[in-house]
Amino acid sequence: MTTTNTTTAAKRCCGTSVGARVRRRTTTGWEYLLIGRGWWPLGQAPVAGHVRDAHTDVVAALLAEMAEETGLTVAGYRFLHEGYLPNLCASLPAQPRAGHYWWIYDATVTGTLTPDPEETTGAGWVDADRLQELADITICHAADARPARDLPPQALEAVWVEHLARTGDIQATTDERKIVARLYTVAPDAYWLGGRP
């Protein structure tokens, strides 16, 4: 019984996340780096990952997650915002409060894009119009009261609708952000308990 409790506790979400908005200026406007998430929660998203599961601090997590998910090196970063959101991930929910305390950074990167084939379904750059389209797919999915598990691969991961609305990179009304919150507060069908997904 003790072993089961220890194992479960070890796999529980740490309740903290860092995310990186990576964008580059082109002749036609901003382009944004997105990964296709390989596992729950679903959708296209900027790079993000847990902080207090295996990292010494927020910046260490930012650097590690970028390298791990995309093969890129963070060359510079600037703090954007922080705060708690009740979004759930594939791990057992954090205790005593489910969700994540987030730190969001603007980051510049160098290197060759080599997305992790197990954690991602690929990665690439999208322009601002396409980023808005991905957000709109998520908003419509939520407005139609469709299940979070059925969010299409070409939609913005639900919690990033909130983050990118806060940074002004996408447009979403207060009401739209409220309905999208339903998607990111849904638990996965099965929790991840360790190992590769």
C-alpha cells in the first residue's frame, strides 16, 4: 500500500508551468512557433512544461523545455505575465489546488528546429492570421459544447487561448475565454502515471 501511495504521489502534477511565446518578425508581420502536442492536453501550442517536477527554477525549466520539445536553444527571454489557471494536464492533479501557476515569457531562439517525435506531432511557424484561426477553432469547439477529447489537432490548445489573449496576440472576448476554460479544466480519460507517453 505504501508503494502505491509513493508512486502515485511521485507522478502527481507539481502545479507549476512555464510557457514561451516565440515569435519572429517577417516582412508581412509576426510568425509564431507552435508545436503539435503529442499528448493531453491536445492541440497546437507554444512550448511549455512543468517547473517544479525536475527543474531548479522557472528559467531552467524554460531552457530545458525548449531544448527538449523543439531542439532549439533559448538565446534571450523577457517576462510577460504570471498567475494561476485551473488547467489540468495528463498527470494526477496537483494538491491541494488542481491547476497550474504559470510564468509566461517572450523568448528568442537559435538552432535547427527538430521537434521531439514522442512529445510532439511536429512543430513549425504560423503567421498571426493562422494563429487567430487556430484560436477560433478552439473557441467554436467550446461554444458548441463539444468534448475536450475531440478538440481537433489543428486547434489552439485551450489554455493558450487565455495566455495569448492576455498578451494581445489573439482576439477573444471575455465570454469566449470563459467558455474555453471549460475545455482546459477537463481531466484526461486516463492519467499518465510515469514513463514515456
